[in-house]
Amino acid sequence: MIAPTAPEAPRGDRTSRSTWGWLGLLVGPTAWAVQLTANWAFGEVIACSPAARPAGAVLGIDVNAFNAIVNVVLLALTVLSGVGAYVELRRIRSRPDETPAQRATWLATAGVMTAALFTLLIAVSFIPLGLIKGCEAV
């Protein structure tokens, strides 16, 4: 005799909630860590090393402009993950959350808050790029 199974939620709906919630929660901190490491590596190690030709450039682009491009990409990814988590939060709130302990609501809310915080942190990182000149002799 086969035991009866509980009805399953539609897989696409459950996956969508988890995916956007997790992306909102993890993309921002990861992007910020990559941004801090990349700005340091490109500015101090790669572009301003004694062997760099021309000095102060990465792939022929000024080091500050190159770091700004990297920061814009990481900022866009963080904002996109936050918007996705927000849209998912609105979708979850439009009907009862049947996940255990309202996990989907919590995850989407945490994703929105985390993405907002790290969007601010990454956006503030543009200030030093305008104030500090690349590869100045000490």
C-alpha cells in the first residue's frame, strides 16, 4: 500500500521566493567585499606597481575610472537584488505566507534591508575615487 503524500506547493513559486530572498541577502555583502578588494588591488597592487606601464592605468583606463566602472557594476547588482527581493516581498504579502514560521516573508524582508544597507555602502565608496589621485608619488 502506498502512503498518501501531502500536496506540494507549485515548485516555481517556492523557488522564486527563496531565490530572490537569498539573492537580496547575499549579493550586497559579497559585492561590497569584492568592491573593497578590487579597489585596493587595482589601485595599489596592479596600476601603481613599479612595473606598471603606463603607471596609474588598468587596461589602458585610468585606475580611478576603472574602479568607478567596477563599482557601478557591483552597485547595479546590489540594487537589482534588492528590487527583486522587494517585488517578491510584495508578492508574498498579497496572499497568506504558508511557509514554516513565515520564512519566505522574513527572507524577503531581510533581503530588502540588506540590499539597501549595502547599496548605501557601495554608493559612498565613490567619494574617495573623486578625492584621491591615482599613483601619486609620496
